[in-house]
Amino acid sequence: MSAPKTIAELNDAFRRTFTGGHVLLTPGLASLRDRDIELITTCVQLFDGFTPEMDPYGEHDFGSFDKAGVGKIFWKIDYYDPAMQYHSENAADPAKTTRVLTIMLASEY
């Protein structure tokens, strides 16, 4: 299996379950009503709108969508070493990677 395909599968599994890494909400997103946060995180988990423009490397590590009443939402996955000090040397190897999913208002980017 190719590295991008493996990374995409690992990213999808993490994003869909929020297990196997860390999920961060930016201050702007965290300040929303609980119901909006719940709907947004569910949209992130169910996201399947990957396009070549949004996902040029086929790793499923970024997405965006509009949330009525809130605006555009971005989410992204970054890869760190297990100690969370450096970038992972191999994002396709779960033993060498801690995934961090950040969900934010586009205005915070």
C-alpha cells in the first residue's frame, strides 16, 4: 500500500472516531454554543468532500465546509513524533506518529 493511501486511512480512522490522537478546538470555535460545536464536530467526522484541490496529496488531512449561522469551518491534521516535540518522521507509521486534529473557524486561520 502506498504511503499516501496508508496515511489517508489512518487519518480517516482518527477523524471519524477522534481516537488515536488529539483533537483541538480553536478559541473561536470553542466559544460557540454547545449545539453548534456538536454539529461541527459531527460534520468533521462525517466529512467526505475531498477534492484534488483540497487534498492534492491524497492524505485526507484537510477539509472545509460551511456551517449555517457560523460560516466556513476548516479542519486539519498534523503529524508529530510520539513525544509531541517534532514533526513525525513517518506519518504512515502509527508507532512514530501522534496525530493532532485542529478544528477552527476559517477566520482564525
